[in-house]
Amino acid sequence: MSYSVEVKKANRSAFARAIIAHGAGAGKSSDFIQQVAIGLSESDVEVVLFDFPYMQIIEHTGKRRPPDRMPKSEAHFQDIILHIKQQYSPLPTFIGGKSMGGRVSTLIADDVDIEGGIVYGYPFHPPGKPEKTRTEHLKTLSTPYLILQGERDPFGTAHEIQDYSLSTSIQIDFMPNGEHSFKPLKASGLSQQDNINSAIDKTVQFIKTRCS
């Protein structure tokens, strides 16, 4: 299986690198991932995107299939990090991703050489099943993490998250009125682009703080 890597070079001189994974239903070419990657690169963060093995098969065959089991996705993400560190110029490295990809990053973060991580819409639980939380490892995570979460995210709302016991290394910022991809209700007066732009700004600030 190939690495299937896409690099968004920083507009000027990069001060950090972010390796960002996609969510379960769409690969690195999705609008959300591309918007975030372009926004970060315009703020001098080099961005590396990749597709997990199952998504590479989907792209090749055009046939839908479920994500790989978590251990396979974790191993692939770790291989990507090692590949980038061996083949590219050294830069402070951050990892993360959209939803599932972000979750995978949190599972490997304490075992790889990185400065921190960012998740765009963490899947705290399956929609409609708040009792089936995916937070056990987040209680002891030592790597600094920024989780950007829509207030109305069906995978974990702002109201639900306030009751979770999470590591002090995790910072959570909420996207106003946003759902899983940060899209707000029209009545809010905000747009999805407003929230994505805000998420990009918060990501850059988080990275800068840990590179200083």
C-alpha cells in the first residue's frame, strides 16, 4: 500500500508541519480537509495529507467500504509520521485530523515524536448513543491537544462534553452553533466558512504557542 501523501507547502517559510488525517466517509480530497489545509499553509504551516489504506482502495475501485480496524489505521498513521520525518526537512510536527482521523491521532500521540495534536470534530460517541463513549484514553493523554468541536455535534455536544473527565493536556474550543463539520443553523447568523476560518485561526495559534 502506498503512502498516498499530498503536501501543501507554506506560502512563505514554514515554522511547523501538521500531518492531518481524513474522516471515515471522505478522503484527503474532501472540501473540509482541503479548506483547512489551504488555510494552514497560508499561515506558514506546511500540511501533509494522506489517505488511509481503505480509502485508497475506495479511490481506486470506486466502491464504498468501511474503515479499517483501528490498529491498522494507527499503524498506517505511525508509518506516515516516520516517512515524513525521514524524507522531509525537520520541522516541529503536529498531528491530527477530522473526526475518525483525529481519533486515530490521539491513540498514537503519546507514542510518537510530536509537539501536539489537533482534532476537528472528535467522535466522542456514535450519534444517538451517548453512553458508548470513546474517551478512556483521553483521560490519561499527555500530549498537548486542541479539540475543535461544534456545539451541536451529534458525536458529542458542548453540553455532553462538560461532564467528561479528560486529561488536562486537552483544550476544547467550541465552534458556535456548529455540527460535526462546523455548519451552523442559518438562524445563528454564522456560516460554515466562518467556523472553519475560526478553526484555522485557533489551530495556528495553538501551534505557535507550542513552537515558541
